[in-house]
Amino acid sequence: MNFSEPFKLSGLLGRFSPDGKCLASCVQYRLVVRDVSTLQILQLYTCLDQIQYIEWSSDSLFILCAMYKRGLVQVWSLEQPDWHCKIDEGSAGLVASCWSPDGRHILNTTEFHLRITVWSLCTKSVSYIKYPKACQQGVAFTKDGRYMAVAERRDCKDFISIFVCSDWQLLRHFDTETQDLFGIEWAPNGCVLAVWDTCLEYKILLYSLDGRLLSTYRAYEWSLGIKSIAWSPSSQFLAIGSYDEKVRILNHVTWKKITEFEHPATIANTKTIVYKEVEKSPSVETERLSFPPPRALASSLFSTQSKYDVSQVPVSLQYIKPAADRANPKMGIGMLAFSSDNCFLATKNDNIPNAVWIWDIQKLKLFVVLEQLCAIQSFQWDPRQPRLAVCTGNSKVYFWSPAGCVSVQVPGEGDFQIVSLSWHASGDSMVLLSKENFCVCYLEREEV
């Protein structure tokens, strides 16, 4: 496993291009585009203000940079560095910006969610979508890029509009049986739209492309409800993470619950493997110590390494009781992700912040628990195989696969605290992001 040197970064803005050839990163108001294999700078662009969001077009030819404070979007072309596009929303302001799936239209959401403006880079035409809802996830595209669903709020009721992305014509418009819609997400096959309610109301609704209500699911009432959802890549399962520390799995035939996964503080099942991260200080022979110690040795003297031990069950995990009098309590299933082969589901229960739970979806039971020394910041599955990368805000990156677990120290001086990570589409490398730097981790094929 090899690591690049660290490069400057701001706002955790580091993204691989969809074709996997380039890596874009931001430093304040500068956008830097590098070659993935050599990390040589290919293009350097200067924006009008500090960049707050970046996104590649689907064909990797353009990059959008949003400056929400200024209500500005700038678009840069990789093929024609002299070409440049600036979209100024003016007094309407800007709170969100994204590409359409064809990579030639930009959707800007104005302040107070008054409207979504669709700008065409080809014809320079402008379309408007009125009444978009201010919610966590209000716009969703099907994976094939043909349709877009938008959550709307008008006359104190929630609606969904489905548009055809090729010409922005309205295909369907229907109201939803939600009190206060919180998010929408298409199944990967684009046939079903999941719509879920605010956390005060446990309700998830499943609609077909033509607006028919296929099913409604409620697990309980009079308590905090849904916190997160995830579709399996095959669209056969919908995992719902709730504030009651459980994940419920619905099947795609009847949309009924097939099982629920609990996340207790004590792991008692002898068939569950618990990997516990333990720290060990490096041993140094006293004969080698000179004063002052050489630089390489000095840094290794004060760095602690870590490895995994397999714990004997029963194992008690560190459990944190949430503050009941605060908004957005740290409780319930905050993170959910299926592996690319549909075989595993990784979850995080916010009450037990240091653990990742990995469930075997074929057997519908708990397979592995990773108990870390620090709280889980982020995890992501390798897009090509069942391999999970985890970071916990320190200078290590952790990998789990069915073959076992490994902890890898990122080399270098200074403290590189990884708070986010992202896989390359090939699964051969990943970008590790800290608040001020990023580096690229290259994995050799033999390790696969």
C-alpha cells in the first residue's frame, strides 16, 4: 500500500472524476485538477470567491464550483481551459447547486427554496421549478439519468413532481401522504421512489414511476422515527435506520419487513466476530537511541501503532446515553451502506459511536463488529468488491474484508486527521481527506 504526499485542501472538497482519470481539489478560491496516476497538476482555475461546493459533470468534461455566500456558480471546462461560464443568481441567493445527469444543465436552488432554476449550457435557456421543499433530500435522479423527482410544498401539503430530464417536461405530479416530507430516493433500478416523513412521524411510502402508491410502512408510533435509509444495489432490499437503534429490512416484492437488526451494547452471540482495535507503542532498542534521536526515529517514537485483536464474546461496547433535552440527539442508526455485491450491510449506531456493525445479508444476521478506539467519522465500501474502508479522525485508515481486518498508518510528519474518504471507481485507490490536507492511498492488486 502506497501513499502520496499530502496536498493542501479546504472545505473537504476533493473529488475523483466519474471517468477516474482526474482528481479535483479546492484551496480557498482555487480549483486544482490533477492527473490521478501521477498527481501532476493538469489545470488550475481561480474562482471569484471561496469555493463551498464542487461537482463533476457525468462525462468528466466540466466542473461546477458553487459559492453560496455570493449566489454564484462558476463552471470550468477541462477540454477548453479558456471557456468559462458564470451563473449569478443575484438577489434570489443560492443554497444548493447540482448537475443534471446529462452534464449540460445546472440546477440551482434559490434562498428560502423559492424555486429551482434549470440553466442549459448548450442553449443558454432557463427553466423554473416552483415550490421546491426545504428538506434534507428534496431532489433525486434515477440512476440511468432519465427522470428527476422533486419534493414540493404548496398549500401546507407535500407533493412530488416527476420530470423527464431530456426536455424537463412534467411527467407526473401527485400529493404524498406525509405530514412533513423529509427526503426522497430512487431505487437503483429507477422503478420505485422511497419517500419518508420527518423524524416525528415513522412513515415511509413507496411510489411507482407513474405516481401509484405501492406500499406504506410504519414500524411504530409516538416516538422518533426514521433517521437514515439505504437501497441495496440490486434494488431488492430497502434498509431503514431508526432512532430506536434498529435497522429494518424491507423486501421488494411485498414491501413488508423481512427482518430487523438490533444494535445492543453487549455482543453475546458466539458466532459474531468482534475485532477490537488496540494500541501498541513501537519498541525501540536502547542501543539505537542517540540524543537527539534521528528525525525518522523521533517521529516513530511518539507515534502509536494499532492493530486488531479478536475479542472473546460476550463483549461490552462503549454506550453513550444521549442528552434527552437537546435537539438532534446522538442516537439511532446514523449511517447505513450496502456493499457493491449486495452481500453485506455496514451500519453505525450513534449511541455506540466507536463501533461499525457488518451484517451478512444472505443469512440476515450479524457477521462482524469492529470496535475502534475513536468515534467513527466515515465509512465507504469498495465499489468493486466487499471491502470496507473506515476512518475515525486520526491518522489511520482501517480496512475490513471477509478475510480479516487491518489498520494502516498514513506516513508523514504532523498529524493527518482523516475525517472523510472516497474510493476511486476502480477500487485501486482512495482519497483521504482531513480538514486542511488530502492524500491518495494506492492499493496494490495483490492485496485484493
